[in-house]
Amino acid sequence: MAKSAKTTKAKAAKAKGKGTVNIDRMKRDLISKGVKYCLASYVDVHGVPKSKTVPIAHFDRMMGGSELFTGAALDGLGQQPSDDELAAHPDPNAVCILPWRREIAWAPGNLKYHDEPWPMCSRTVLCHQIERAAKMGFQFNLGIECEFYLVRHREDGGIEPPYPTDTLAKAAYDTLTTLESLDYLDEITSHMNELGWDVYSLDHEDSNGQFELDFRYSDVLTTADRYVLWRLMAKELARKRGIDVAIMPKPYANRTGSGAHFNMSLTSLKTGENLMGSRTDKRGLGLSKHTYQFIAGILRHAPAIVATTCPLVNSYKRLIKQGSMTGFTWAPIFTSYGANNRTHMLRIPSIKPTAADKKGGVGTSMSLTRLECRAVDPAVNPYLGAAMLLAAGLEGIEKDLDPGDPIEGNMYLKSDAELKNLGVGTLPRTLLEGIDEFAADSLGKTVMGEDLFKSFIELKQAEWWEYHNTISPWELKTYFERF
């Protein structure tokens, strides 16, 4: 690695409060806390964690890359059965003990091939964009909103809310049904806080059995690791109670979908200052020039980005105007941005510092300014989705792009003529449209590299056609008796 690249990585690590870790000391500490096994882990192209279980006695070997994986056994790793294995190299700054299985430590990391970074590793793809941002003097921070459904599996193969009393047509923020689920919510919140994630809010969402947990943002790599672990934790804790968690974005046709909104900000690597806000913004949103450039970059590539942030056939059943018991879906369908308006793809949340913020040295809304991308759902591979958004935003800064003025009003109610006059495009309506947009845009190849870019397209095209070629109950019901 070039000296300049090493210096950049060192600055980035210093800004995050991370430095060299003593592996022997870490091993002794884990043993003293009762850890018996470690999971040498990485994610596949879908963002699903894969791992080998290593006895704690071999922790030091594991941290050095002893655990080998046959890449041909998984999607999107670009290997043949005849190839040598890939090695997982855990990130020592990310190792943590699982609070609900205290004998196990999780060790997420990156894949290497013959000691060289494997370009089709999702975490490595994000790391490249982090390094790119660092060279520009930026740290990219991310917060992810955790929306999900608690469900019970029926004998007929369907799902339903776990508590039969959770039937309100407008269930958002309902106190009684929140309390009915509080044992589960308290358990997962307690574990998240034990891990240092700082959960600051939880609530019953718009639909029956739907909830949201929000924890404090961090640098993008830390948050991506945490979201992968959160999905694992949410499933495990639910299943031990005889219920389950639906991570898929639209488990019910007539109910609101779940999002995983990305709350993004840039801070200065040198000073730690939030670079998103400005007191002299003539457009009235309190945003800096960098933020408008960042927005413009994302909007420019939005249709292609959505293939990674909304990566399932099911994702596009959420990205519709209406399709819930309460009317509008709250999901974005246009490439637009604006103020505190949930009908845009990109939203600028209203910020009011709390007493706790001020106590922690955060005294103004400028220091909390962020950009929310609502076109992200819980099935996202957080490494790939974040890498695409960051790359597009940085391009906007590099090319001094401008997004135009923010748009006011309910985007769902605007006519086609109004949208055309405003220059607003639409997001893809199906996974096939999304992957076609992804394939036609150079951003994906730039971010992922040619091999992962091609593999992602092939996998998602195959997923679409497998779905399309399936005969659904709706088709049988609608067409069988018609002719």
C-alpha cells in the first residue's frame, strides 16, 4: 500500500477513536468473560452473515485469517469449485460478545485471497469508498432505522401478528399493543444498549405487529456491522419466544411496508465538525453547499442505487403510492428531495437539540443536520447500499452538481404534468426495472468492480425471472374460471 493511502487510513482510524489492538490481550479478556467460541464472519452478496465457529483457544489464529471459505458455495463471490479458498480476516475493532449468547463472540471482517483483499467482498467494497471519502477529508456517518414485523407462523403457511388484539386499523404509536410486545422489545433494546449502541426510541409503527427501534448513528462501517448483527439478534430473540421477525419489506399486501431509512452525514476528519448544515442557506433548509452537491449526486444515480438499497422482488411492492390500511404507503416513488416531508426519496429531518445533546457538547441544529434516504428497506446489504449512496454523493461534490430547489407539498398528489414541469423522475417499479437501471449506469461498476457488478446483475435478473415464472394464487383465482 502506498504511504499516502496508509496515512489516510490512519487518519480515518484516529477520527473514529480506533487504533492498534493487542490480540493477545483481547483473547485474555474474552476468556475472562466466559467466551468459548468466536464466529469468524463476513456477509454474502445478500448481506447475510456467514461464519465458521472457532474455539477461543485459537482466537489469535482466527484473527490472522486462519478460517477458509469455499467461495463457490455462495452467491456473488465469483469462485469456481477448483479455486483456492477465501480467508476471513476479522476486524479487531468490531469484535463483540453476543449479549444473548455470552459464550460466543462475533468477529465480522473482510475476505482475502492469498492475503490480498478480495474485490467481491461487500465489506471491502464499502471500505474503498470510506478511503475515497477520507482522501477528500470526510468521514461518512450513518444511522439506520430498524423497522420490522413481529409475526406468528400459521399452520396453513401464512403469517399473522403474534397478538390477536393487535388489530387497530391505525396502529401507529398505540400504547396498549406496544406494552403487549414490551417483553421482546425490552430484551432486544437491553442487548443493543449493552453493546453500546444507545437505543434512543422505540415505537409501534403504522401496521399491526410492526415496530421500529432507533439507535445512535456512528461511522458507516460500524453502523453497517451493527445492522447485520441486529437482524441476526432480532430473529434469534423472537424465535426463542415461538414467534418470528419479518425482515422482508412487504410481508402483507394490504399493510404498510418496512423501511430501513439511511440517515447520513459528513463530518470533517480533521475537526469532527458536521459539514451538512449552514446558517446562510438561501434555499431555506439550513444545508451547506456540500450537502446540496451530495443530494444531487444521489438523485442523479437514484434509479440504479435502488437496485442495491431495495434489492428484492418484494421491495417494489413497498415502493408504491397506496397499498396500506391507512392509505398512503409512506414509501418514496419519486427521485425528489425536500424538507421534513416523508413523500420524498431524500428528506431533511427537522432537528431540535435535546438537553442530552447540549450536555454532550452538541448545542445547535447545525451539528445534528443529516440527510435521510427513504428508499432503503430491511433487506439491504448495508455495505453495498451505503457504498453506492456514498459514491454517488461524493461524485456530486467532486463534479459540483446541483439538485435544483427543494420541492414542497405531497408528492403523491402531484399530477404527471406537475412532475414533468418539476423535472422529477420516478424510481423503478419492479426489480427488473431496477436492475436494468443498475446495469445501464456506470456507478455500479465503479463501486463494485466489474466482477461483482456482473454477478449482482445476473443474480438479480435470475431472481426476477424465477418470481415472474411462478404461477401465483392470484393468477389461478383471477384467470382459471374466466375462460
